[in-house]
Amino acid sequence: MLRRLSIRDLAIIDHLELVLQPGFTVITGETGAGKSILVDALELIAGGRAEAHLVRPGAERTEVSAEFDLSQQPNAEGWLKEQELDDEQQCLLRRTVRAEGGSRCWINGRAATVQQLKSLCAMLLEIHGQHEHQALLERSHQRHLLDQFGGLQPQLAPVASAARAIAELNAEISQSLSDPAALADQHAQIRQQREDLEALQPEPERLAALDEEQRRLSHAENLLAGLAQVEQWLDGDDAQSGRSLLLRAEQELGRLSAFDAQLQPLEATLEEARLQIEEVAREVRDRAESGELDPARLAKVEAALSSLHVQARRHRVLLSELPAVLQDLQQREATLAQRISRAEQFDLELARLREAYLKVARVLGKVRREAAGRLASAVQDLMGELGMAGGRFEVQLSPRPPEQAHPQGAEQIEFLVCANPGMSPQPLRKVASGGELARIGLAIKVATVDVDDVPVLVFDEVDSGIGGGTAEIVGRKLRRLGDRRQVFAVTHLPQVAASAHQHLLASKSSDQGATVSALEVLDQQARNREIARMLAGTEITDRSLAHAEELLERAERAE
């Protein structure tokens, strides 16, 4: 419920602080006294249009604050937590409008957007009357009311689940097949790149072998000449080869060891060195004999290396990184192939999901049409009681496009109404009269009071164009609605005013040449006099006082 309302510099209100009570509260007052300013303030706090003319002349800005009790509003509490704007069940909303234009919003002391204010207040507050922003005019809210009235949550859940499955598959299709031709081209391109690189066999071992072979073949002539020279130095035919010199030294030590036995080990060492030289010479000779000039092989090796370098430049990597590139191409090709294969299954799977959706949507549609008939009948009966006898109320269910799989079902919902006999029902948003719209809203709220969870209802112009017995019925409906909700109504009819649980009086005065409006809570005596004024005009008589007292007593008895 709405606990407190603070208004500063709004229209002709200077400063107003209201502590509000549960039940049905009525606002009355003379023409021009500012009866509807409370409605304007609540419309502003609910995210309505912030217009500079709302600012009291001479003031810098308008400020409206509203404190709501959320102890019975888990949805609003959950929303505040989700938005990180919660403050232990407290809900303090504030909005300012500057005279030069522009507005600011706060929720529990933290800056918020107008959209956040609208989203939160949609769960807390509804205004019925000549107000374009009221939720009752929105198709989504009408559908919500119908589904709540019919208790359709068990049928809604599987429809939403089936629609979600279709949406997820469509998202996958969109991602996988945003352009089927482009996907096929991409797959062919990756496959060609993989085949080109795979044909070059860029394994690390082969890269190392090619590099080593290229170095050897490109220097084959130098290698052969060098090996021949080494062989000549080691084991040539002349007396200066390494082997010949070692042999001569060995023989000389053998001769000398006859005179000095300690030279014998040296002789053995020289023999070992000579044998090693002979072994090295043989290996050098073998290597020289096996290595031959092969220009054709060199050209082939260099061509292979050149192709590999071209691939490395194409992929902007080092030659040693080509194996990783090949692995990546193989994986990408496999992924694209899977996507193409998966695409072939999409149509079948989508058809299956659509059939599943239509099955549960048909169940929802059936119970929804039954609920629509009951709601239309209940609201139409109430319209007759509220001064619109002969009027019609219909709940129109029109099919959505067959390709849609809407989470709220296969039908669009719209409330149609005609307030007078002989006219065709029109969408509720096209009802021109604010009074008729407010009374239709009252009828809908009375019909759905057991299921609708918006705690605060505001009715402006609800008594426009009615009087007498109809006004008394309107008052009773508002009072009974006030037993279940917190209800505010602006009225000029004493029958409606007498039905309220609390009574606020709007009055105006002059302060230094400026008109200032005020709202005060009336006690029983003051309330009796105000209803008498509404009955008799400016001159209050004993008869009007007695009539006012009778209206108040009758309202109490009717409970």
C-alpha cells in the first residue's frame, strides 16, 4: 500500500505531506481547488510525462515522493533486488521536474531511470481515468488480467517452455545458417587450405630433414673437395700424411725402447692413435664416395621448402608453426562440416518443435476462450450496474501469425467495449470519455479483484456523467474494492464520497497573491459538513446535514 505522499511545488500545491490509510479514500473539493493534483502526483511518480508546466509558478522544480509498503508484494521486492535497488522492504520513490525542463528519478535513494520507475510502479499502482499511460489500455496487461482471472498458469508454463525451445533452435539456425551459401563457401575454402597444406606434409621431423638435406645438397661440391683433402692429410700416399708420420714415430720409439723400457707405453699410445687416424680416414673416404652431386634432388628439396615458406607467409606464421596451422584447419573444417550436417536436420527438428508448441497452445487457447467468456459476462453485468446499461464488453482473441511461436500463446488479447447500446465494440484504448473509461476500469477491477495483485488503485472521473442511484452503486463498488485494495477516487458526487473509509478535502487559498491548494484529512464532523456542501451547494442547511448523515449511515450499513 501507499504509506506516505509528499508533494512540493506541484501546480498550485506549495508543500503537502500525507500519511495515507488502507481502504477506500475519496478526494473532494470545489472546482479549481486541486482535487486531481494527487492523481497528477501519482501519475508523475509512476513514470508519467514530466512537463515543465507542472512546476508551481515561481518555483525552481516540482518534487514528489511516495513511500510504499512492500510486505505483501514479493514481485516488487524481487524486482528491486534484481535491480540492486532494494532496502529491506522499504520502497521510497522520488521524482523531480525542473522548471527549465527535464526530470530525475530515485528509488530508495539511488538514481534510477524513468523506465525503471515505470516497471516498478506497474506492480504497485494503477490509475484509471483520462490517462494515456494507464496499464489497462495495454494489450499485454489485458492478457495478464485474463490469464490471472482464468487461473491459466498451468497451461501457460508449457506454452512458454515450448516457445523457448523454438526460439533457441531459431537462434542456433541463425548462427549456423545466417548465410547457407557463405557457409558452404567457407567450408570449401577451409578444406582447400587444409588439402594444400596437408600435401606438403609439414610435420616437424620432415621440416628438419628437408632443412638438413638442403644444406647438404647445396654444399655438396665443397663437401667432396674438403673430404678429399682431409683424407689426403690423414692417409695420403706421400710421406707427410698423418698416418705416415705416426707410423715413422711409432717405429722410431720401438727402436729407442730397446735402450729405454719406459718408452714402450708411448709406442703403444702412438699405435692406438695411428689406428684411430686410419679409421677416421676410412669413414671420410666412405662418406666422400657416398656423397655425390644431385642437382635434380636439390631442386626438388628447395621447391618443397619454398612451398612450405609460401604457406607460412599465407598464414602469417613461422615455418615451425605450420603443424599447428594444419591442426587448426582440420578442426575448423570438421566444425563447419558438422554445422552443415546439423543444418540438414534443422527443418525436421523445427517442425517437431512447432507441432509440440501448437499442441500445448491449443490447450491454452481453449481454456483462455472459456475464461474470456466468463470475464466478459462479469464485466458487462458490472457495467450495467455502473450506469452503462446496454453497454457491451468483449474479450477478443485473434490468432497470431502462424509462423510465430509466442511464449504467451497463439492468440492476441484485446478488450473491446461500447458504453451505449447500438454501437459496435471498440478497443478499450479508443474509449473517449474519461468517466466511462474509469468506470469500465472499476468494473474490470471488481471482476478480477480475487486474482489481480496491484495493491493501489486510483480512479479519476469515475463518477463523470452519472448521479443518483448509479452514483451510490459506484460508491459501494469502490468501498468493497477498498476492502481488498487501497483505493483512491476523485469525485464530485456525495453518494460516492459517503462510501469512502477516509475523506480528503482539497481547498485553495491566496498567499501573497498566489493561489495555494491544500489537502486535509476530514474527521467525522467535517466530513458530514463537506458531504452536506456537496448536496446543497455553498449554503449548508440542517436538511443537507441530515441527508449527509443518512448517506454516511447507509454506506456503513451496506458493508
